[in-house]
Amino acid sequence: MSFIDRPAPFDAIRMTATILSERTIPGLPSASGIELIGPVAYVISDDAPFIYLLDSATLAVLAQVRLFESSEFGTGRIPKGTKPDLEALTALTWPTGQAGVLALGSGSTPAREKGWFVPVSGSEPVQVALGPLYELLRARLGAGAVLNLEAAATTASELLLFQRTVGQVDGALQFRLPLSATLQFLTGRGTAPKVSAPLRFPVPYIGNRPAGFSGATFVQGRLFVTASVEDTDDAVLDGAVLGSFLGLVDSNDNTATFARLTWPGGRPYLGKVEGLAVRRTLGPRRWELLLVTDDDAGGSTALMAELVLT
């Protein structure tokens, strides 16, 4: 498959994304998002009832925190029809003043309208009903589009949610929600937040398939994203994975810059990156990133990668 640069306000040549190392994460199925808080990496799975805590340096699993009970996890994966499909993860401060991470279901089926806030203090996770918020988001999508949130990030004032409209051109969307008002609404303490029309971002292609957002994080004033390419037109069923991109998004002028993720020497990486965290800043235009991947068969890996703006 080839990388086709379609007309768009981004220039993939200005950025490189190179894998430094890859390792399997034993006992963690289908990684779908990651956040770094101090020395701990919080990782969600789209078909497990846990959030996993990893040592950010060694990537060893330190603990797993149960989010919900499941009688269907005996096989190691909750079936597609009933899983909450946790795909988006972001670090934030809850209205109670607790610091933690918010994990959100994709919203692509009724079973996927649940979320959990997990305090870093070790307190019990709090289940969050996402249905009322997701109805507001659906009202802003085009006709026939299925809500399918794949990533989240938080700035000082906004909650950013990323829609992946599978199989559709111009399907990479970003909702910008007022952070405080949205969290108050989710906890039943406030009225519905204003939901503006989502921003639409141009994306690169592999063959005739567009990339779709799969991960996001906001660090030091920059919005980092991942986007992956699958050969599918279905928001629930998986397709063959064709590759992944890393990128930087500017929400203010509606532009994005992407680079195909490659091995040293330029060979394309053919896996599906599901989330990213900035491990450290190497220079004004260089970052070391920690990525998590999902092979759609229950396996997960962690990638160390270097992103460089040239």
C-alpha cells in the first residue's frame, strides 16, 4: 500500500516519526489509550474490565484496577457486542478536586456509552453515564454518521474529543467542549454544555483509505495525535490494519501535520497505534513518545518513538 498525499493543509515531509523500540505488554489485551502521570502510565483496554498501571520506565505492569464486573472476561476478552469499548483516555481534575484519568467508551453502540473516572489517589473508580453527552454530540454529526470517539485530550479550559467516522472522507473530527461545564454536566451538577459543530481535519491516506484519529494528548501547549488506517467501513467490525501516523494538530487554524510511523531506515510500521503519551522533550522540535498498539487479536505492544519537526 502506498501513502497518498491528498490536497490538504499539512505537509508530511516536515515531520518524521521513527520507532526506537517495541515490546509486548504481557497480560494486557487490546490497549486503546495511555496517559502518563508522574512515573505511572495508565493504560486502558477496549475489551477488558480493568485499567492497567505500568511503570513508565520499564513498562512492567504494577497493578490493574477493576472498573466493572464482567462474567464474560473469562476468555481474556469481552465480546464486541457487550464490551464498553473504552477508547479515549485523558488526565484531568474531577469536580471533586481529585486528580485522575477519565476513560470514555466510543459511543458506537448503546453498550459503549459508559465511562469511568479513576483517581490517582487509589480511591474507587467512579462510573460516568455518557449517554446524555453523546446525544448532544450525535446531533452535530452528518447524516448517517455513527458516533465513534477514539481519543480525548484536555487543555486548561477544554475537553477535546476526537471522532473517527469510519470509511468516510473528512471523517476526522474534533469536538471542543468547555471543560468545567462538561464535567459538571457529567456529574449531574450542571446544565448541558454548549456543543458547537466539530472541526474537520484533513488526514493522510494509505491506498484509498483515510486515516482516523486514534489517540491524543495535550502537552506543553501542543496537541499530539495518532491516526491509524484500517480497511473497513464499519465502526464496530475491525478491518485489515494498513499502518499508522503521528501528528500535531492546531485547533485554532484547523490544520494538522502528519508523518507515517516507520522503522529506522524508512520501512513503514504496519500496526495500529491506539494512544500516545509524551515521555520526554528532547529539544525544541523533538520528542520521545510512548505509544500503545492493539493487534485486534487481543495482543498489545508498547512502542518508543521519536517525533521530529524538520
